[in-house]
Amino acid sequence: MAKMKGFRKLINVNEALQLALKECSGVKVGGEMVSAEGALGRILAEDVISQYNVPPYDRAAVDGYAIRSEEAFSASQSNPAFFRIVGVAEAGAGRRRVGSGEAVEIYTGAVMPDGADAVSMAEDCEREGDELRVLKAIPKYANVSRCGEDIKKGEAVFRKGHMLKPWDIGVLLSIRMREVAVRSRLKVAVVSTGSELVEISDPRALDETSLVDSTRPMIRALLTRVGCDVVDGGIVHDEVEAIRDWLSKLSGQADITITIGGTSVGGRDLVPEAIDGVEGSRLIFHGIAAKPGKPLGFGFYMGKPLFMLPGYPVSALVGYESIIKPVIASLTGIPIREREKVKARLSRRVPTTPGIRHFLRVTLECSGEGLTAKPIALTGSGLLSSIAKADGLVIIGEDKEGLEEGEVVEVELLGD
């Protein structure tokens, strides 16, 4: 096989993303019912309509004494209202009743007794045995949580597409929901290509000359964090037929497949070649105008979307963040939180190539003059430690011909 001489055409990063979004729009993500208690982070497939009032009854909002407010409308220190205590109401207990001149000792969350419409706080009362003196006038429904004041029966509590947060689980259980309809997790298969790679569990990994596959576990972790169901495809050797066989297997198990490695222009970079000639398969673009990240490709294999990430870790990370993550978000509805951005001055000049989007890793130092961004490395797409050490990224647009020392730049913080 003749070696490829280079990428035929580099596609703009924005154009590449729009193409991928358009081509993947036909991927259908179904729905399923899951336990409400286990629904954290899931995306709702339909509106959640409450079938209950919350609270389901009038209940005490404080500890005190449930009374008829009209019988204490003029109560004061000098003119207390007198009541006889006829019982105790606690949260979770049954409903009690008060008549004229009667009171019930009541605790927060307990159902209001029939006949009572207010709770006089304990500090506004004096008690001797079963005799209660209320020392302060109290209006109707004072210190009472009304039925349905939190959630009303028939109310849309959450809308379709909402991602469930920890406190949302409590809301679901408060409206007696045991199960909730959510979008199914997107199934994404990840496979590394490269005869030179070994798993960390392989005894050969102890040999310092071996090349441990570190990029695939990183991509798997990123996919898991955005709620994907990850199918681990392991490592496949550098043979076109072996790659085809493995892709055929994975395409039957996943909605989307991601390959790592084998996308550049060397003689052993065979993934684009493996696509050629297979029914239902096509290469849409190969090579994006980004540094690092240039070898990224996208197409379809047997009718399923196929993303081809470079093998170098930082290059793969840039491709994932720039193209794959937004596509996953569009299919699943998972929101992408924008990173916090700060302004800083560059510590040195940074040369760049016009027409290429550069992703510059920087550390930040704070002084009396503000923040200074110190470039770690502009090249070296295999240096994963440069991301681990970086405080942020400076994304240099295609229209730039480098950045000057002292120039103010925008830094995207890499806090998470």
C-alpha cells in the first residue's frame, strides 16, 4: 500500500462541527422508564405532571399550638387568650380536631387539626399543665403551610429535556413518582487502533519501552461524564480487515463509534482506508484546521456515525471537545456548561499559522499587575501532562498570525 502524502484538504473547525451536527441529526435516541431514585443526571423524555398536591394537606410550619385564630384576634401580654390543650399532633401521625377554646400541641410538618387554622409559636405562649395562654394576636393561616402551596396537582413540575439534579430527585419522590420517563443513554463504542499499543493490565506494560494505551481510557471517562453508555472496543491491530471486522461488530452494538489512532497520514494509519468500499460507509471529512487535533475525521460505517480521533492524547482531547462533545449534547439534550473565562497577559510571543485554530495550554500567575498567562506548549500533541498542568486554554482564531508578548488574551479555565 502506498503511503498517503498528506491531508487533501483541511476543513475549518466550525464547518466540521456543522457538518457533523447535520449528518448525525438522524440518530434517534429512544426513551426508557427508570427508578426516580436512580435518575440523577438523566434527561426527561416527557413533561412531569404532578398527580398530587405538595404538601397534600395544611400542615404546621413551626412548633407550637394549633388553634382557631378568631379566638386569639385580640390576644396580648396583658390580655391573653385562654385555651385547653386536648392532644398532640406530630409529623406522620393522624389528623386531630379542635373545638372552641381548644388547642393541640403541634410539631413542624404535622397535619393541621380539623377546626384549627393557625399555629401560635411556642415562644408566644405560656403553659401550665393543660392550660394554654396565647400572648400574641395571630392571623388566619399564620405559620401554616397550605395544601398545594409548593406544588399543585396538575402542575408541570419539570419539562421535557430537563436534566435531573440531586434536589430534583427529592421533588419527584415528594409527588409520589416511583419511575420517570427519560431519554435512553447514547451508546458510544470506543476502540484504539495500533499494533504497538498495550493495555495497562498487560504484563508488557511494565516494560518502559512499551506504549500503554492512555488515550482510550481518557475518552471513555469523558463520555461517561456526559452520561453515555460506553462500549469498550479494546485495541485492534493495524490491519485493514481487522479494523473492518471490529468496526462491523461495534456498529451493531452502539449508536456512534469512535476510533482512536490510525487517522493521520502514515503508512499504518488505516482507519480511513478501512471505510472505503464498505456498504453504507463513507468519509465526510478527514483533517481539520486545528493544532493540535488536525488528523480528526468523520464519516459513517455501515450506516452509523464514525468519529476518528488522533492517537495523541491532547490532539484527541481537542477533537472530542471541539466536535464530538457538541454532537453528543445535541443528540441527548445534555447541556454543555461554558467554561469560566478570565483575561490575562501573555508572558511571551506565540507564533501561529494563519488559517489554523490553535489551542494553547497555559498556566496562570497572579501578581499586583493582574494575571499572566504562561504558555506550556504549542506543539507536542502527545504531552498529556501539559493539560494536567495547565490552568486554562487560549483558543487562537484562524485569522491570527500569532500573539505578541504582553497581549491581553482570553483564557478558558480548566477547572473541571
